[in-house]
Amino acid sequence: MIGADERSGAVRADLPPAWRRRKAVIVTNSLPGHDAGFAKSGHAHYFAGIIANLLERGFDTVLVVVAPRLDCLWLDAGALPYRIASPALRRAGSRLIVTAPDAIRSALAWLVFTRLPRPLQALGSGARVLFRKARGYVHRLGTRMADADTGFVARTIQRERPDIIVYDGIFNACGRHGDAQHWVLTHEVKYQRAQSFHENGIAVAPAGFSREAECAVLAEAGNIIAIQWDDAQEFRRLTPQCQVVVVPVTMNVRPDQDRRDVIPGRCIFVGSGSFHNVNGIRWFLASCWPGIRQAQPHATLDIFGTVCYRLGDLPKGVTAHGVAPDLAAAYAHAALAVVPLRIGSGLKVKLIEALAHGIPVVTTPVGAQGLSGFLPRPFLLADSATEFVAQCARLIASPDLARDISSAARQCAQRFTPQSAFTDFIAATEAQVTPDATPAIRICIAIPTFRRLDLLPNVLAGIAKQTVGARSAVLDVVILDNNPDGAAAPLAALSRAEFPFPLHYEHVAAAGLTAVRNRALDFVAGRFDYLAMIDDDEVPEPQWIDELVRVARRTRAEVVVGPVVPIVPPGAPQWIVDLRAAETPLHPDGALLRDGWSCNALVAVPAIAALGVRFDPALNFAGGEDQLFFRQMLAAGATIAFAAGATVCETIPPDRLSLRFNLKRAFRRGNTLAFCDLRMKGGPAAAALRGLKALATIVRGMASIPVGLVRGERALVRYSCDVVTGVGMLAGLAGRMYPAYQRSD
């Protein structure tokens, strides 16, 4: 047994709290980097991320490793950043030697197995399945801890006196110990995984694992770490008394990748030798790959990971590479990734890894679990072999489609950076208090609406799915109805009964943008901590509010804005997407901006009153009132930060797809820019500077139009809009206000 105090320099647990380092104990049967067959698995990657977060925050971390599955017979203790306590290991100098007979047998078996020729590996895998079937199951959900191991865990915790205890999965949970915060790292909703296997005729162990059994374990711990947002919602339904936070798997994202090294038709699959991966890739090779090769004869497939040890002979065009130390080059060459999983639950790490590399993905609904709320979708869905073949062939044959999916993938991947992933967990573990004792942030979401009763239910449905992580916020919603006849009132009344948050209705009789937005300011004054703003033609992703709050806490900015993704009808020209994306450009997460927009914003209510800002009535029918509002806040000393993960999706109606409409929109944008400059700075100098910018914009656009004729429609439209924007600036300087939102009533 490895003693938990054997590292030199460890601080004694009996010192007063103010003088000792905080301590975390993690109870697990895994050792990232040394788990037989799991060193490169999604489970190991996710688990290693949790350990890294605790270490980075200064926790003296002890892994209590029971019944380990190792791929070696000894470890270098000095190379590990944490301490280990295990009944299966003993220290010999600087080494930790495996001494438990079961651990020795499994390590030797794995070392031999990985060195066999592939046909013998496949034969061994088949024999393993037959052996399990003879014992009444095919897939093991997990193994309950033996009584001796439970006692070892209890003794180690008593000696270490940790501040935080993390159980790595419900099968490693073994009750409450002392006053430490107890957390269960769930990885998935286990009973849903069991159901998934049962529905596919696959027996699991332990037999009869139920929803009630999972509830009992989770309720005893009291705190739950969910790997994705759908799981978090289910855990909150199962155990409403528990605190639930979402910590997704983390990836280092490279938004600057240009994907120049892509090999056309190159596909990639990455997976461990877990049953669901073997089942999925075998189905893909048998049912999908022949059709893909027929449609795209040059297509190839590279398979990486320990799943290669289970596959045997492979069809033409498929190469098994085994475990690679670094997959960066493989992802750089891949044109698309396939995630053909048909059973399982949780968040698929292989999918997030592909998104982090900006790779288009084709996946099944099972593979996409937990990401259904992300728009635009960073993958193509396929629920059958025929659909999978068609979607892969589409991506291989269409570079434009692949580029669009790749762009969505990079945007989605921003939610899985370490900076984003651990915010709620850090807040909950740093506070060291129960959620009931934590003051909740009061947020009101304001939805201005005018003649869009068909779209209003969509934004309400998106708000209803908000996760509100760590129970850190209390949400209210107010519909600000600018229809003269109050047409949204019946819809508000109908929605209120089943809406998960308090839903208010305000009829704003005075027409115009400024009138509605100022009513929102009046509604929240003195009642709420934050005002969140979203338009009635948008739909937020489930973590929208969480992400806005996260960045507000981290940056202490008075205003946080997020990206707005345009959703255009099928067949719409690409220049529409380009124009709309340019209006709310992407920035690094937490970046400080010199501009803001009201269609996706979180504003500190006390700052509004302290800075004395309102929306300017002069822009009531012109638009740009939000731009002036946020520029005034900046001038008064506020800061505006960007939340890369707080995405809303904007529906672009057909009547806004014409070139005529968008040229008018460009004119209006230039017009309000000039007005804002004059309003903010005033005087001849400001007018002269804006005039020079207007002339430069016109000259640059006109000079580029011949280039646009050569480059195509997208470039031509962009340069034409530049010219019209410059003309709008000059009109604004001349005192002409363009009433783009003028109403007949």
C-alpha cells in the first residue's frame, strides 16, 4: 500500500486550515496514461482534465486507486503530479510496483495482447465476448467496490482529511466522509446507457441496474458533475435536492487552422476498444464503407486508437494505425471524421476532438448526444446506413459544405476550452457552501417583439432550455409587445402555465425601437442584477445564460455580448451569411470590445443607473440605438467583454435575402455610424474624420468592384455594400436620418 503522506514536503493534515494547503481526494480505478486499453480513451481524457484542474488550482491531490486496470507492472512515482494511495501498489525506491494478483494478470494479458498480430487480436477479442456471454453479459457498466476496498478508501480519507472528495463514476462512490464536499463525476447517465444496450439486445452487468439505484448513489453524494447539458437536466430531474454543474470534456482549440493540408476524401475514426466503439466501426465498415467507396472511389479511412486491436482484416481503403502519440497530423489531413456509434450515452469525446480541429463530422444521433442544442450544427446527422453514406459522399464532393460545417465546428469547440468548461465547478468548489446559501444572481431576459408571433414561440422554447449552471442564477422573462393591438398577449398567457421561469408581459404602446428598449430598462431597474437582451427572431443555445454569466464573473465587465449565427433558408446565397456574420464578428473568449449589440447581451443593471445611460429617442426608427447606447457606456467607464460560447441563432426571413434589402441595410449602418460619431464627439473635427472615413470606404469599395467581378458574387456584393455604407455615412453627416424601421401606424 502506498501511504498518502510519503511525498517529501507534504503539509501535515493536522495543521490549522489557514496554514495548510487545500486537499482533494479522488476515488477511482483509473490511472490516466496507465489504464490498460484506456490510455487514449475519452474516459481517460475527461478524467485527466478534472485532475489537471484541481492541480492547477493548488489542491494537494491524492488518487485513491482501487482495483486498477494497468498496462504496466511498475510506475515512476516521481513523474506523477499527484500522490497515489492504492492497495494494489507498493513503493520500491522511486517506483510503484504492482503487487495485486488481479492487476498483475490484467497488465500481463494486455501487454501480450497488444503485441499479437491483428488476426490473433481479433480472435482474442471474439473469445472475450464469448466468455462474457457465458457469464450472462456482453458489456460491463462498471464494477461495484469490494468491502475491503471500501474500508481502504474510508481509512485514506480519514487520514488525509480532504476539502473535496471526487468519486470517479457512481460505481466508485462509497458514502459520505466527514465535512468535505462530495462530488460524483458521472461521465454519463448510467441507467440511460444500460437502456441503450438493452434496446439493442445486449446484456449488461450488473444486471438489473436501475434508475432508482443511480438516484440513491447520487443523492448520498449531494453534488454531481455532468459531462453535458442534457445529462445535467436529467440529473436535476432525478435528484432535485442535489447541486449539478456541467463540466464538459476540454480541448485546446486552434481557431487559426487553415486546413491547407487536407487530403480530399480522407476520413478518420478515433476510438478506444470499448464495446460501443467496436460495434459502431464494424457496422460502418460493413454497412456504410462499400457505399462510400462506390460514390467516391478515392475515399480512404484512417482508424486510430485501441479499437484497432479488435478489428481483424479490413476492407480496401481502410488503414488501422493503432495508438498514435499525437493525432494532430492525422486530423490535419482528414477531410471528415466519422462517429458511427449506435449505442451508448453521454458526450462523445471523439466528436469534440474533431470539432476542436475544425473537421466536419458525420455522426449518428447517439454520437451527437448532448450537442443537439448547438446551432448551426457542427456536424451532419445520419440515422441509417443509407443516410450515412449519403452524408459522407456530400461532404467529400462539396468543399463549400465542408467549409461551412468546419466553421460551425470551430465555433462550437469554443464551449470546450478549459477556460469555459470549469467555470461552474470552480465557483461551486471555491465557495465551499451549499447552493441554498449562495446568493443567486437575478437576471431578467427581455424579448422585444413586433409582428413576429410565428417566431416568438421559438425564442421562448430556447429560453426554456437554459441550463443555469450551479443554480447560480434566477431567471425571469419579459415579453415587450410593441404591436399596437397587443397581439402577443394571448401567446404570453398560454405559455406562462408551462414555462419553467416567471414569464411577464408588457404592452409598449409607443412605437419604435427606443421606446421598447427603454421600457426594458425601466422594468429591471431596482429589481434585477442583470438585463439579458435577445431579439424575437433568435433562438439561444441551452448554455447561453451560463456563458454570459461566466464571462461577466471572470472579466467583471458591465456588459457581455455573444455571437449571433445567421440561419438562412436552404438555397440562400452565401453572401447573405457573410454579411450577417460580419455584423457580429467572432472574438476570443473574454476579449474586451469597443462595440456592443442588443440582440445578444447581458448588462449589469446597477451600471445602467450609475452611468446614467438610456437609448436615444432620435434613433427610434433609424436603428443603431444599441450601438450608441453601448458606446455611451464605454465612454462613461464601462467595459464590454465577448462570450464566445453564448451563441444565439438568428432566423433570416426570405424577404431579407434580396440584394436590394441588404444594400439598404448597408446604407442604414453607415448612416447610424455617422450619427453616433456626431452624438458622441460632436464638432467639426469629428465630422471631418467621419467624412474622410466615408470617402475612403467609397473609394476602396469602388476600386474593388472590378476585382469582385472576377472573384464572384460574394466578393462583388461585399464591395458594393462598402460603397453604399460610405454613402450612408455622408448622408448622416449631411443631417439625413434614414428611417429604416418607420411604421405605417
